[in-house]
Amino acid sequence: MGAGLRDVGPKEVKSLPISKTWSGDTDPEPIVPAVPGKKIVVVGFFYTNDSLNSITIKNGTTAVTGAMITTANGWVKGNYNPDGHFQTSAGAALNFVPSGVLTISGWINYYLE
């Protein structure tokens, strides 16, 4: 078994609010922008949405989750996971890609590695 975050010491966890409206599934604007040479490791997140829809979280253009479906006014939460729920490749943005028209609000916690 590999070492987890608890085994290697504390990280500087950053937080960003999520407030985004998409007009379709082609919007490339990232939730967490790419940082040259760094991976984005997500340790917690929460969002609500305004319509029946799904969101796939992507490492640049590669899916790191399946489509997470919610109803109108539904929500999705990834509780704190010190080892990370998922991460991007070095230098890649973290993108939320909806299946259609959608507005979400919430927050995301991550660290750079």
C-alpha cells in the first residue's frame, strides 16, 4: 500500500468558490485553472445545481469521474479526503463538463503537487 497524505505531512489546501453557468457542454473554462508543472489534487468539493443534469469532472479533456447526475436543486459532495478524490496531470486544468445548460454554485478544496 502506498503512502497517503497523512503519512507524508501537511499540504497547503486552497479553496475556491464555484459559481458557473454553462450554455452547453462545450465550455472549456476550468473550475481550477492549470498551473504549469503542478498537479491539482482535489480533497473536497460541494456543488448544487439548478436543473436535472449531469457533470463529469475532467483532467483537461480526460474524465476522472463518471457523469454525476442530480435532479433540479440537487447537490453533489465529496467529503474531505486527505489523500485526494482525484487529480489532474501536471500542467492540466480541472474542468467540470455538464451534459447541457446548467448553473452550479459551491466550493472546491485542493492542493498543488
